[in-house]
Amino acid sequence: MPPTPHRAQCLVSLNQLRHIIAVNFPLVAFLIGITGHPRLFI
């Protein structure tokens, strides 16, 4: 079953989303650590 263009587009956007999360995660973790809400990780 060949991948459809829609599926490829979803894969690309998922890749970009993963990259954005990977880049911003340290900043988000830092802010959460400052504000003191560790239960957001659970």
C-alpha cells in the first residue's frame, strides 16, 4: 500500500511538531520548574 500524499503530509507535520517540541521542551521544563508545578508532568 503506497503512502498517500495526505499521509506524507501528516508525517511531515508530525516531524516538524516533534522538532518544535524537542527545541522548546527545555524552556518549558525550565518555566514549569520556576513556577513550581511538577504535577503537570504527570
